[in-house]
Amino acid sequence: MDDYPLLNLFWTMLWFFLWIMWLFLLFKVVTDIFRDHTLHGWGKAGWLVFCILLPYLGVLVYVIARGKGMSRRDIKQAKDSEAAFQDYIRKAAGTQGGGASATDELARLADLKDKGAITPEEFEKAKAKVLS
């Protein structure tokens, strides 16, 4: 243990942590490149080649140039996922905007939860939606 002091261990862990953070950012950038519908084939290929051949510079330039678009696409994906979830709940509960009362909808949701068709988290979200 004397040949590897505590400060060296600290620096090793710091560099390892930064490397892992960079890997996460690299994967985020690559998935954003494929998710972006405004980029066409050659644009996507160019960004991918740039990020693969010069990874640190490519990721840095991509985040600077297209960072705002990345956050907009993340927000849009979250909204789309929430809308799909709400649509699933409406279909699973059998309420497509008909004249069912809130009590009937809550009874259906409780029944679905008891049968295991929806999770307790889904039940709580759907219950909050019905009661609002």
C-alpha cells in the first residue's frame, strides 16, 4: 500500500469518474443524432464520423452546436411518453371519453390494479387524473 498513496488513489478515481461521465455523454449524443428528425442521412453520418474519429472534440462541438435541440427533443420525448401512458390508462380502464362517472372510473382502476393489469404507480397517476 506504500507504493500507491491515497492522493494517487483519489486522482485515479477522479479520472475514472470523468471518463465514465464522458462515456454517458457520448452515448447521449449518439442517440440524439439518431433521434433528430431534422438531420438527414448525410448530416447524421457526418456527426457520427466526427464523434467517432475525434470523440472528445466531436462531442464537445455537438453539445455546443446542438445542445438546445437536444433538450427540446428530450422534453418532446417525455411528453410523448406521458401522452402514450395516459392513452394506455384510458384504454385499459375502458374510458374513451364516454359518460362514465368518476366513481365508475375509480372502481375500474381499482379492479385493474387488483388483477395486476396496472402497477400501483400507474393506478395512482390515473386516480389523480380522474380526480382532477
